Amino acid sequence: MDTIIINNQIHLMKMDSIKVDADYSIIANGLDSLRIQNKSNFNDLRQTILISNQKDNLLTFVSNDALFTTLSTLLVFSLGIMSTIIIKEIGKYKHKKKIREFVKYHLDNIITTFAPNLKFAYSDIADKTTIDSGIRLTPPKIFSNDFQRILHIDSKELFDSVKMKTELSNIISQVDIIDTLISDVQSYHKHALNESGKYREKLVVLSKQYEDALAKFVEYERQNTEDYETNIHYITINNSILKYYKEISGKRELQKFRNEILRPNQKYLVLSNLFRTHKFGKELAENGRNLSFLLVDLDNLINEFKEQYIEFSELIDNATNSMISNIDKINWGTNKGISIHLKQIK
């Protein structure tokens, strides 16, 4: 279990799933060079002392033994300082590497799982929404904390951990775009559902008025037309009523109602001039016209809703592709096999 500090909070990250393959060859070589150099310095100093023992003191008022002790202490102290600096640098390197691994892990989750699922969900709702089905109560919800994990990392630490600043900035921007888009989709869906609800409430009222007008027309023909059962006007409108109650009433069949009941009746009323000459023809035609206009408005709303969700899906796809492109340009210090996998899922 390793610890990473993000926004002054300590997070524990299991590294079982993310293998750290740090390359400390440069640091190790530096330490070896320092050790060899100090060994050489001590040998030179020892040789100097041995020679100087046969002569006078190297420095006035300072014995050669004291001089050797002082120089040895200074060398050890210097080595200690340099070791401390190196240890700190190693700590910084490991901390930066953990940040990169942390971000890369969550980016991979977004790109390989969350974004594709969300793109499909938005595309699917666009395909399956019709005037018959109506707008579903809630938008697609695919839960993930990967966005917040990345966006809440201290930006200074994050950008200090990666050399390719421009590419990293583009990646974070795309993450923010998707995160914001999810919120925007929620708001848009709620608005569209509310508008659809208003149309559907009017639809209930106008449909009832249209049904009543149909009944009035047929009843008038039955009472005032001799041999009404063979009268074309009676047969046409009455058949539409029978078809309506047999195949459409109580079902989600608005499209069928419009195509097989409403439009044929309106056409018949106009061509036969019944919308002018029949006592209840005008009322039936007016109710049919009002109902037709409402269905057109509802249909336009549904089509706009579908197009908007197609756009949402495309935005997810574009943001994902942009992230993949920029991720491949950054040396994350992790397994690079993910790049091949990301290209395959596209």
C-alpha cells in the first residue's frame, strides 16, 4: 500500500495492479561515481600524509594528523549532505511517478470503460426514442469517480510530474469537457422531459375532443341518413372509429393513429367537402387539425431530442480520441501496452 498526497489529503493506492518499474540507473551511477571519487580522495590524502610524515607539517601550527582528521570529517560531512540531497531527489522522483501512475490509471478507466459506455448510452437513447415511446424519465447514468479523482489533483504537482505540459493540458481539458457534458445532459434531459410532458397533457385533452367529434359525426349519420349503413360517409368515419378502438386505443401508437386514422379522415373531410357541408364535419375537421398541429410539435421535439443526443455521443467520441492522441505522447513511466489497447477499442 503506497501513499499519495492530493489536495492536502492522504490517499492510499494499492499498487498491486500498477507495477512500479522505476529506473534508478542514473542515480545509482551517480552514487557509484561519488563513492569511487571519495575513495580516490581518501587514497590521495593518505598518500599525502604518509609523505608528509617524513617532512615538516603541511600547515604551520597544524599537525599533519590534525589536518587529516579535519579533512576526513569534511569529506564525510560533504558525502552526508550529498546523500541527503540524492535521497530527497529519489523521493521526489517516486512521488512524481506515483502521481503519473495515479492519473494514468484513472485515464485508462475513462477511455476504455466509462467513455465508450457513455457514448453508446447516448447513441442508444437517440435511436430508441420515438413519438410513441416518448422521452424516458432519466438520462443514461454511468457512475464513475475517475473524473473527480483527476480533476481534484493539485494542478501544480500534476504538471510538475509530466514534461509534456501542452499534451497534459489538452487531456485535462477533455476530462473537464466530459465531466461538464454529463451535467449539461442532465439539465437538457430534464428540460426536454418537461416540454414533452406539456405536449402530452394537451394531447390527452385534444384526443378526447377528437374522439367525441368522431362519435357525434357517426351518431348524426345514423339518425339522419336513410340506409346509413351503406352510406360512404358513415362507413368511412365509423371504420376509423372501429380501427382506433381495436388497434390503437390504450397503446403507445401515436404514429399509427396519425398515419391510419387522423390523416385519412382529414383528407376525406376535405375532398368530400364535408368540413363545410356536414353539421359535425366542421367540428371534426377542426379537432383533427388541432390534434395534427400538436403531433407535429411533439414530433419536432422528439427529433430535436434525438439529434441532441447524437451530438452528445459525438462529443464523447471526439473528447476520447483527443485524450488517446495526447496520452500516447506522454511518457508515463508505466506499461505502454495500453496505447495499443486503446487504439483497438476505437
